[in-house]
Amino acid sequence: MRCLIVDDIDPILFEWLNKAQIQFDYKPDWTKEQCIEALPNYEGLIVRSKFNVDKKIIDTCSMLKFIGRAGAGVDNIDKDYLHDKGIVLFHASEGNKVAVGEHTLGFILSLLNNIVRANTEVKNGIWKREENRGHELASMTVGLIGYGNMGKETAKRLAAFGCKVIVYDKYRRNYSCKNAEQVSLEILQEKADIISLHIPLSDFSNGWIDTDFFNAVAKPFWLINTSRGKIVKLKDLNKALLSGKVRGAALDVLENEKLSTLSDQQQADFQLLAQNPNVILTPHIAGWTFESYTKISKVLGEKIYQWSINYLNKPIKLNTP
């Protein structure tokens, strides 16, 4: 079995592929066109974000047995069509869950205490102490939307600060735990002082956080998004920020993250966000730490190895390299 790796990856993945007796070609420097042309000759593909694996590409790959997504989300892969074709899809959300949880906590503390704004002011010779008086996280109710790997790790960290954590997940049942209380969406929108998104991009979630959503939240609140940019309509977010319904926002992701390709409307929305002193922006790095880079490859490698044991009927033996 042969696998094509088209993005940069931690070498620990190579060890797991060797254990699984899967030959691999590591071609992170290949163009998208070169990768797609070669892919029909492989049974496996490891990809991060070099290209979307759509129905057209899948149909050209008659030998394909598995795809590994070196990251948490799989919105650049047509997972439903893979399922129909009997192709296995692996992803590694466990690998960067700690990074996302810590980044989310950093966002929240920075917003509540005006850290980014105050830093900019002081560096420019402006000393505004009273205007930058902060809020204590312990006094807040934090609402998490989505309670998978990222949501759970975030709740674990928030619990240590003594705040109340409530969580809504459309696809789970009976998921209350010591760190978070399961509630309906309506209760979350009624009680939350801070809302943090931890959901994948889907037909349902695409554009879900819009004016209607903001209006349904009872209190002025802070918004955190470390999930996917297209979930939040930036035009509507700007309106909510200007009206005071959203007190501040911290976004690690945007609707269009290729800033050189923004449409006129996207450029206007982005500029309004960038100029708002109550907005913090980071370049999709919430799950992008030195540690998570290695852990993602390790998790992905373990999953592929375990699958290969069953697929090839080899004796089951899973040892860490």
C-alpha cells in the first residue's frame, strides 16, 4: 500500500506508517496540480489544506482506501462522498485540543481585561487606567457551543477559574460533566456573558451566527470564535459590535482568510473589525502550537496504524515508537 503526503508533517507520522507497512512519498513541495495528477496511483492520502478533496478528485482515485486530514476539521473534504465510496477518513482533533483550549482562555482573559487595547495605548504614550478597568472571569457565565474535543478542553480550563460553564451541543445527549452543565440553546442565550464557538463548519453552521442569533442573546456578551470563520457573518458581527450587543470579539478565523483576495464587501467588513479596539484577531493559530504540530501527526499515525492492522489482518500490537 502506498500513501501520498502533500503537506508539511511532523516526521513522527513516518514512523507509524513504517510500522503499518505503508510506503509513502513525502511531497509537500508539489503543487496542487502535481498532487492531483499523481494521486490515482496511491491507496492513501495525507493532506492538511493544500486543496479541497471533492467528488471530482475522489472519482479519479479508484485505488484510494483512506485519507488522513492532518488537523481537526474536515470541511475541505467531501466526507459524505468518501463514505459512499467506502473510503476511510481519519482526522486528528485530539492532537490540537489543548492548544485550542489554551488559546480560547487567552482570548477571554485578554478581552475581559482589555489587555491588547491597553498594550497598544501604553506603547503609544497613552495612560488610561480607569478606561481599561477589567472584569473578573470568576463572575461570568461562559457558554460553549459544541462539546467535542475542543469544547471539553476549554471547559476543563475555564472550570479552574471558578466561572459557571454551560454548554450546548446539537448532536450530543447527556453530556453534562463536572466542568460544564448541559443546557438548551435558549438557556445558553439567556444566561451567557461570553459565548465561545467549538463547532465544525457544516450546511447548518455556515452563517449561523448572524443578526438573528445576536438578537436572541439576552445580555450584551463577548464572542469567541476559534472554530471556522464562515460560521460567523462578519457584516452582522460588525453591526452587533457597533450597537453594543456584542461587547467585544476575539476571532482566530475569518470568512475569507486569504486577505489578498477579499471582495469589496469582505474588505469593508475586515477593515471595520480591524479598526475596532474591542476586537482581537489572530491568524488561525489557535490549534497551531509546536506541541500540537507533533501531536496531530502522532494521533493520525496511530489511527492509520490501528486501521491497517484490521485491514491487513495483522496481529494486533500497538506500541508507541
